[in-house]
Amino acid sequence: MKIGLRAKVLLVALVLSVIPLVGWLHAKQMERLLREGQEQALLATARAIATALHDRPKLLELRAGQPASGEMELILRSLARAESRIWIVDQNQRLLALAGDLRKSAPLAEGAAPLDYAVRVVRPLTEYVLERPTDDFDDALPEAEIANGPVAASALQGVATRRWRNSVDAKAVILSASHPVWNGEQVVAAVVAEETTNRIRSVYNRAIEQVVAVTLIAFFIGAFTLLAFASRLSTRLSRLRDEAEAAIDSQGRVRRLLSGSNSSDEIGDLSRSFSTALERLAQYNSYLEHMAGRLSHELRTPIAVVRSSLENLKLAAPEEAATYLTRANDGLKRLDTLLTRMSEATRIEQSVREATRERFDARDVVRGGALAYPAKKFEVEVPDAPVWLRGSPDLYAQMLDKLVANAVDFATGEEPIRVRLTAEGTLTVSNRGPRLPESMAGKLFESMVSIRSGRAGEPHLGLGLYIVRLIAEFHGGAAQAMDREDGSGVVARVTAPLAP
């Protein structure tokens, strides 16, 4: 199944689902801390009331049919918490006093902040998963808690304690904390303070609702942003695809080049790479198209010579036959030269691709570069120290031969051709002669490009300097041609990095 870029980005957006998990863990941690705080606060309330009753036995006297004394009621009301119930039991498990109401819990106030509005919006969703606290529960004080309750019993033994229990109808969770009342060294009663966890549950629910609201807001914003970003990427890639498909026709010809994006991101780099690749492909197509025309031009002349010689041979007298046979033979030699040059170019291109690299001293190659042209004067200059290059000495020698042959074809006058190798690995071949045509600027080292008619009447396909460029690039360098500074000739230069 094919998954689009937008779908993949939406899947990545699911990473936002970790937000509710983290929020839930945070809310549970907050609930635990609130419960611990409630335990400490309720235990402190029981301790405060018990301290107020220490060594005051008359306050603990129970009169039949009468409520607790006014002073005890005052103590309970002044020290009790707003949402708590406090009761006191003596050693005989008699209930001495009871004050407060567990169902008097103030609801949490609704705020007007944007997040509170979002909470109210998601509340219908959270109603299905959150347990809402209720004040409609049975808050009766069971007789078992008074007579045999572990909280009161522990305090009557002199040990303060606390315990969580459910209400009678199990609709609320009640926290009980007790503390002993001392009369000298004797425990005479126990103070028990109770509260429900409704307010803590309300705070917990509010926190969960806020987490859900923040999660939904973050998810929608993140998903929208990622979807817009993915759509932008998808649009750019689709445009690049359409341009690439429209750039090449069904016959493989490059109809137009990509403009290339100016963006500095990866898609911009890809667009510029496509543009460069298409430009090189267009150059290669141009090379192939021009090759057919140049070959047709070069082959037409020797073929015409052979044809005319054979036709004349039929009509010629025997004493003239030798002349026409000579012309036909020259035409065949010209054809053979063309095929040889083409084979040589193909062989060298293959050699460049398959050649192994080795470390060699370029001086040894340069010293023998002019031996094939004894009729020309040469000045060869090499440094005293070795010039180590990494590549193929045979290919380097062929490159030098092409440069020297080019200089020999265009050299004029008696000035020698200068071949110079520097200690930095730069090779130059300079000759006096005509300047470079302005129309050939930057094109001399392309394939099938030539500005000469050939030496000694030999055909020329414009592959020599192209081979020079291939070999120079094989050695990690570059080839270029320029006029002499005084305009008296041309200098061909090949740079190559030194071997480490």
C-alpha cells in the first residue's frame, strides 16, 4: 500500500499522543501529593483539638441527654476545617461530641481564561471516563467506627493514626485521622477528624480536563502545521516531477532545462542537481547530434575521392590509371585515419574509466613529450625536485601528446614551443600563433569542437582537447586554454594536485 507524504506526516504527528500520557502521570502525582497534604492537615487538626482538651477532664464529662459543653463546641468550631467532621470518643466507646458535615464541600470556581473555556468544551468527552465526586452520599457515622473503628481504637491506645475508608453507600472516600487526648499520663479520649476526597477528586478531574484540552489544541495545531508543511513539500516535489518529465521528450531529447530552485533546503539542492544533470545531458545530446554531422562531413570527402577516382578509372587510358588509383588509395587512407581517430578516442575514454592509479614523477613524462616531432623546436623546462602525481603515467603522456600536437598545428614562425612543468604540478604548453577565437571561449575542451583544418591534410574530429580534459579530470585537475599575455599565441594549461 502506497502511503503519501501527508499521511506519513500525520503519523509523525501521533507523537503528540505522548502529551496525554505525561499529563495523566502528572495529574496522578498531583493527586498523590494532595492526598498526602490532606492527611497531614487533617492529622494536624486532630492534634490541635486534642491538645486543646489535654488535662481538662471536666470538658469530657458526658451528661445524659445533653450535648457537649459549650466550651468544647467552641473548641471544635474554632479548630475544625470547613469541610470536615470531628467527633470525640472516650475509653468506654461513648460518643462525647460530634461537629461538622462531610457534605459541605465548596465547588471549584470556573475561570474565564481561554483554557477554562476549552475545558468546558471537552467536558462532554471527559464525562465518560472521569468519576465525578458527588455530595449525594450517606455520611452517617457507623456505630462500628465508634465502638471498634481502628482509627479511634489506635488513638485510645495512645497512637495517632489515619485511614482511608468508603462511605456507607460507597459513593465517597473518607479520610479519618485521630489523636489521643491525655489527662496526665492517661489517655482519656480520642479526637477523630474526617474529610472526603471530593475536593481532591475535583482538582484531579480539572487537571485531566486541562490535559485533554491542551492535548487536543496542540494536536490540532501541530497536525494543521505539519499537514500544511507536508502539502508544501508535496507541491514542490510534484512541480519538480512535472518539470523533470516535461524536460525530456519521448525520444530522449532535452527540450528545456530546469530553472532550479533558489531555496536553500534539500529540495532546492535536488532541484539544482536535476538542473545540472539535465544540462550535462543536453550537452551530451548535442555532442551526439554534432558527431553525426561532423562524421558525415569528414567521411563525404574521402568517399567522393574514391568514387570519382573509380569512375575516372573506368574511362581513363592505361597510362592515367595509376593517378586515379593513387587518389583512391589516399581517400581510403583518409577513411582509415577517421576510423582510427574514433577508435582511439573510444579507447582512451574507456582507459580513463578503468585505469588504475599509481604515484609517478611527472618530469619523466614531460621530458619525452616532444620526441614525436623532431622537425619542431621545443623548450622543455622541469623542476629539479620530483613532481609526484597520482594517476596514470601512460594517460598523462597521451594528454601531453595531444597538447603538443595541438601546439604544433598552430605554431608559426621559428619560435620554439615551450613545455613547462612547475613544482606545484602545473603543466603548460605555449606556442606562437593565432589567438583563440572569442566564439570558442570555454568550448575548446568539449567533444567534437575544432578550429583547425588538420595538419598535412589529415581529418580532425575535435576529440584531442576533449581527451585532454578527461585525462586532466582523471588526475584530479582541470584543463584550460588562454591567449598569451602579449597576444602572440596561445597557452594550454593543465593543473593537477600533487600526490601526498
